[in-house]
Amino acid sequence: MLYIALGCALLALLVWAGRARRPVLKRREWRFLSAAAALAAFTAAAFTGLRGAWGSSIVLVVLGLWLVSSTRPSGASAQPSAGRMSEAEARSILGVGPEAGASEIQTAYARLMRLAHPDKGGTDGLAAQLNAARDRLLKG
């Protein structure tokens, strides 16, 4: 039971630290850690339930359910349409000037997308904005 309490304390510390300006764990790492902790909570709930400690078992099941729900992505991000974005906004997002050609636009897009891609810790919304800005500038 001591290990479960220490694990919960560590998880609470990570959640508290994640509310700071810069999260300790990125989305990908949090989802993996949360899924592993949920599996551990369900296993501990089964073990304590078999030993007759129903109160602890119920608490662990609730903790496991909360952890499972936190691994799911929260809502679908709205992807902006390239038609609604002005050319000035698109240039501002990509950081290119009015005289930038197609190759410079593509280079700026690739550089920013490497940083903002959801698989690298970025958000879906930011990646969608970069896609919309590139499409707006390259397709006219």
C-alpha cells in the first residue's frame, strides 16, 4: 500500500508541475505514463480486491478510470480553412516577407512544422495553422 501512496504522490507532483508555464511532460509522454499508471492501478485494485480490502480496491478503480480518461485526446481541434486567412496573416505565421518565393515559403513551413508537429510535442491547432498559411501562400 505504501508503493501505491508513493506512486499517487509522484503522479500528483507531476500534474501540479505540469500546470506551470512549461509542462514537465509533453502530451505524448503524459499519455504513455498515464496509461501505464492506469494499468498499475487496475492491477493493484484486482490484487487488493482479492485480499478483501474493498475500500482500497474501489479507490484504485476510480483512480484507474480517471487516468484512462486523461489519456484520451480532449476534443477535436478546428482546422482553419485557407480561404479565411488573409495573405498578411499567412506571411506573419510563417515569418516570411512579401517578396518571398515558393521555395522560401516551403523552407519556412518545413522549419516551423518540425517544431510544431503534434508528434514532436506541438498541437494540432498550430500544425493546422501552418498548413493553412502554406496553402494560402502557395495556392494564391
